[in-house]
Amino acid sequence: MNKFIKNMISPYLKTSIVSRVLSHPNRGFGIVVKKLTYLFSLVFVLAGSHLSLAATGSHFVYNELSTKTGKRLKTYHKTLTEDSSGQIKIQRSLKGKNYTQDETYVLDSEYATLSWSVKRADKGTDYSGGREGNVLYIKGKLAGKSIDKEITLDDRPLYNHPKVNLTKFVLSDQDNIEFWGLRKATLMKYVMQAKKMGEEIITVDGQAIDTIKVYFSPTGPLKKYYRRTYYFRKSDGLFIKKKPSKGKTTVLDISHQASDASKK
């Protein structure tokens, strides 16, 4: 059970139900039954919906910005949908100055990647990959070169789109997790680690947002070469912002979300 649901229930268990039973023993049992029925119904609703960013075809826009000038460098459009089996489909379109890169990911109900594809015409990239058991099968073209490869993993999940893959981890009681990642330029595999760094209120476009801060990197000595810190919305695990690195940051376009909400 995640922390959100625990926080919703614990006040009732510790105060409301107990105090009423003690003060009204004749009516206590009925109160307990009614209250617990309500609470467990709430748990099932929340458990089903708390990770339902994808349930209604949610659309999100992110901007990559220069930390020096504030200039927008790239725009990402992302749509999440969920089918009846609980699988989540991510369609991501990255629009740069003179190019577009389209990506599709299919995740299981635990938010681990099952399959994916990447297309970018100007770089000669058009490939797809999928996991069967503990083997990844990747075929197509990467940077103009044909690829047809198999990559052996272990039981750890594949998180090659961690901005979404980490959602369930963020909302769980876990403090750290290990997973497989792929370097985009070479498709080399790495064991990655993610660790929660506590909660933090950040401001995006003038709005204060309660977030959970997550640091991740490769395990071992490689972590000094690649490390990222992401901020996920505490209420639902939505990726909000990447901590600036190498003069760039990625941030959710809040104005787009407000515009979408006004149309509903």
C-alpha cells in the first residue's frame, strides 16, 4: 500500500473508529463496519486510479530550456493511454529546431518496458525493440547503421523511459530500486539505481508543487559520468522537472495543462 493511501486511512483507524467504539460500545460494531466498508472501497478506488495518468489518454507538453537564457531549445509532446489489461502506451514526439523524433513505449502494469520504437529521419534512425523473458531483441537502423541484436538481462525491469517508468516506484514505500537502462546513442545496457531524496516544494510558472525528488545513475564507478535528478508530483507520480545539468533543464508546461483542463 503506498504512502498516499496510508495517510488517507490512518487518521480514521487511529482516532475516529477507535474513539467511537470506546464511547459508544453498543453502536461501535455498526460504526466500525460502515467506516471500514467506506475506507476499503476508497482504497480500491485509489489503488486503481492513483496510477491512472494514462487512463484517459492524458496529453503532456514539456519544454527543454537553457538555464542561462531561458530560451526554449526543444519541445516534447507526450500522450499516455492504458488498455483494459493495464498495459500503458506512451507516444512521445520530440520537436527540435530542424527535426522530429518519434518514440513509442509499451509498459506493463508495473511500469516496466515491454517494447518500444524510435524514429528520427535526419539521423537515419528507425528501430524497434522488445523484451521476451530476460532477452531484448532490437532490429532496424541506428544512426544509419543496420542493427539486429540480442541483449541478455536478468529479472530486473527495463526502464528506458524513466520519466514514466519510475512512476510506480515514486508512489511506493520503496526508497531505492535497481533496473536496466539503455544508452540511447549505442543501445548498450547498464544497471541503474534510483533513490528517493525526500520531498520538496518546487515552483513552476508561479505554481508551488509538492514533489518527490529522485536521483538516479548507473551503479558502480560509472555513476560519476551520468547522473540525473528528477522531480515527480507527489499526488500522482507525474514527472514535473529535471534538475538542471549541462546548462539545460526539462520542465512540464503548466500553461498547456491549464489550457487542456479549461476545455473539459
